[in-house]
Amino acid sequence: MKKLPVSCPSCASALQVSSLSCTSCDTVIQGSYSLPMLLQLPQEEQDFILEFVLSGGSLKAMAKKLDRSYPTVRNLLDDIIENLKQLRNE
Amino acid sequence: MNKIKKSNLLFNPFERFREQRLIIVGLIAAVVASLLGYFFNGRFDGALDLHFTHTVEIWEPFIDNLIAIFSLFLIFSIVAKILNPKTRFVDIFAISLIARLPLYLLTFSNFGNIQYEIGQALFLTVTEPARNIPMDAVILSVIFGALSILAAIWMITLLYNGLKLVSNSKGVKLIVGFIFALILAEALSKLIVYLIY
């Protein structure tokens, strides 16, 4: 699966969506759209959030699924929360 | 999930294993180590201590371990809660039990009361300077000293990694908190040992 780039490989600034296209009728929309906050997170953090939601928001279930201890998983979530807070303040 | 590093089982088992498993292993190890303490004349008379003596009563290593684990648990719980109020007591308990494993392994080094005998032989050369220093005792004491340092480093690393993980702390705050916890836990255990015996 191709990874969605979220930061500029040249200057590391956040990237924006400038073009969207319909795969059915080839309509192309040009503009300048910000990426949703969750998509601005690194891929592994997005994967974690997806798994966390699918686990019913249970850290214990996540710990079992990832074969890691509860504090390890809780720290991953805390780091993601910190990243989201930073993105919201930018 | 690239962010989850391959766990370092020797120095940070807390990252990988669930607290129930760690507590069961830690409790079994504490009981076995207490029996080893009895057989090898070892006293765990402090949170970070193991000393060998002439004779040991069977109940003494059990009480020693109880005091040491309680002291580590109490002080590390207070420090971890200050660093991060979300820290769970059960995780601190697991750390207090598992971090003492290197110390337990050291009890084997007094097989046949050799460490105690060496200590006595070297002590006599200090109190009676006319005696020759037994070279074999010096060599063995250097080897045992090196083993003790390795065990101490391993134990302190386990405690540090455990506190870092369960409190999710970093930097100066963590280092200061850890040093404070280590000194206080040792002091508390020594005080309780002093009051009991």
C-alpha cells in the first residue's frame, strides 16, 4: 500500500491537498485543502489509532493484540495524544 | 507498528510482559532466593544489598526480602505517582519484584561459604598485618567484586527502565526522581532492618 506523504521531503513543512480526482468519471478538483489532523500523524500512529478503535478503546485488548505490556501501550497512546495536541496548536 | 521497538528482555522486560506474569515470576523468585539465602548464608539486608555471613536463620532472608520489596514498592510508587499520576501500583509492584532478580542470582557466588571465608581471610590481614595476603583470596574477591558490580548495574538498569516506562517520563525529571527513589528506598529498608533486628 502506498504511503500518503504528510510532510514536504524538501523543507519538512506540512503538505496540503491541491488536487482530488474521481476514479469513475475522471473529474479533477483543484484547490488547497488541509489534511485532516489524524492523517498528519505518522503512519504507525494512524495504524495504532485504527487498531485501538477496533479494539473498542481497550488498552488491555491492545496490549494483548500487540503482545506488549499495558504501560507500553498506554505510553504509545499518550505520545499520540501529545502529537495531536501539538498539531491542533499549530 | 514500527514504533514498538523489539523488546530488550534482559534490561526491560516490563515493556513486553504483562504485569500478572511478572508478579508471579517475581514472587516465586523471591521465595526461591530466600531459601537460597538460607542455604548460602546470604542476607538481603537492604533494598539493594546482599551480604554473606557465618550463619543465617531460615526466616531471616524471607523477612529481608519482604522489607526490601516493600521499601522499593513504597518509594517508587510515590515517585512514579509524582512523575505521572496515571502510573498503576501493580506495575510498580512488578518492577520491585523483578528488579531484584540479579541480586538473587548472586547468592550462588557464596557456594560453600567461599565469599564469607575470603572476606574473613582478607579481614585478618588487616587486623594482623604480619599475616601474608593470600593471593588466591585476592583474585577470587576481585572476581566476586566484578560479579557484584555487574549485578548492581543490571538491577539499577531494571529499576530505571521500569520507572521510565511506567511513568512515561524523560529527561532531568526522570533522572532526579530515580536517584531520589533509589536512595530513599535503600535508606528506608536499612532503617526497617535496623528497627526489626
